[in-house]
Amino acid sequence: MIKTAFSTLSCPDWSFQEIVSKGKQFGFDGVEIRQIQRETDLLKVHEFMPANRQSMTRQLNDAGFEICGLASSVHFDQPESHARETQLDIGKQYIDLAVDIGASFVRIFGDVVTLYEDSTPKDQIIQNISEYVDRLGEYAVSTGEGILVLIETHGDFADSLVMQETMKQVQSPAVGVLWDTHHPWKFFGEELSITYDRLGPWIGHTHWKDSVASAQTAANNESKDAAAVAHQLMSGHQHADYVLFLQGEFPALECARLLHQAGYQGWHCLEWEKMWHPEIEDPDIALPDFPSKLRDLWQRAIEPNSA
């Protein structure tokens, strides 16, 4: 069974209740929580406070809706060990939250390895990242709840060679890869088959989006401000000219075929980045047809002669 979700980047102004009700209305099986009403620190979100987690989980169960994962801003690319220790502590709190609300993973970032090359060599940054990701994975294992720690193909880690080098140094079985299927193709010119050959054994979750080579809408001040906020949270954030799913240039059918042939059983999450790109369509336009489009795409991937 295909499982579809959407990232709450899609709907920066929706309440938690709207996320659940509209997600169900639009035919999704679940949601990936990145922010709620523009709060990206999920440890500060009202519904996720320890006293509210049980009632929030009951609301999800009653609706037959899942939180598939938590998308944190945790990253371990800082040269300073004290900064990485701080991030490790935040990551552990996200894992505790995931346990309490039944989420299956916590997304983290690499995020950049080239920014610090003048002061800290790239190989050392990758080694640092691997060490701290391992430690976070060990904590996830200690909970006994099967929580995964997933590094996203984002920033420099959208280069699958960088991700592969990192994952080869990671020992924890709880650590995997969140394959943003768009980013290695868009930002590093990788063929999807090459990306999958390098990262396939570690893929635990997928993001889907579409874009075109040239802008359809000119950036305005609001867009520039949103991009600046994104860069503050994620040094590896890059711009793309996003369009509605299957209306751009991303080879989605090829991607579905690769995953089908590999027996992928995880989530397919639409990451419509309205939070960082306010100029793109509203969620009530972008979200409703993704579940049916994805299932049709998957069916075509199964059929050997479909184009």
C-alpha cells in the first residue's frame, strides 16, 4: 500500500486541527511536521508540550491519521564541539517527542561541509557529523521504539558522494537517509539511478517536489525575507523554481520505478515549500491532488510498457 504524506512547510498558517482535518479531506495518510503556524522549533509547539501529547495523540488516532515523522533543524556541521553537543541534546528531545506521539523518524541535516574548509577540512567535518549522528542513533536505539534518525539529501548532502562517504562512517542501525528525490537531481545534476545506487540501502523516507529551470513568478520582498529565514535555519538551503507536482521537469516516473523495483515500503511525502517560497500556490491548490497523482504514478511504474 502506498503511504502519502505532506510536509507542514506546505501550510505555514494552518493550526494543528486544520492540518489533521484537511490532510484527511485531501486523501493523505499522514503528515510530516516541520512547523506549525510558523514555529519551526517543535519543542515549543503547544500540542507537543509534554502535558498535551496524550490528548493530541488521541486526536490523531480518532481521525485515523499519522504523524510519519518530525523534521527538525538539528545539524552537526559546526566545527565547535560544544555547538554539536547542544545539537545532540536537541536531537534527543526530538526523539523523545517522536516516541510520545508515535512518529517513526526524526529528520536531521548534514548540512554543509564546504563552508568551513578554510578552518576545518572537509574530511574532518564529515567525521564530526558521522560521530554525532552515530551518538544520536544510539540514543534512538536505547528507546526501544524503532525510531530512525534520517539525514536529508540537503545542502552539500544532496551530493550523494558526500552522503555516501558519511553513511559509510556511521555504525548505528537507527541512522538512515531521507531521500529528497529532487535535490541531487536539481542541484548536483545527478541521474536518479546514480543517486539510488549510492544511497539505496539507507533510504528510509522520501520527499517529492517538482521544479522548472526558469522562474515562473518573480521573487518579491516577502519571498526574499522567507529565503533569509530559511538560510538562518539551514545553511544549505538552495533556491529552486517550484511548480505543482508533475507540471515541471523532475523525472518522477523514473524515480517511482527505481523505488518500486527496490521494494521501497516507506512514505511518499510532498514537500511543497510554501513556508520558504510564499510566491508559490497556496496549500489548498497544491495539496489535494498529490495522493491520487502519486498512486497513479506508482501504478504506471509497475506497468513495464508505460511511458
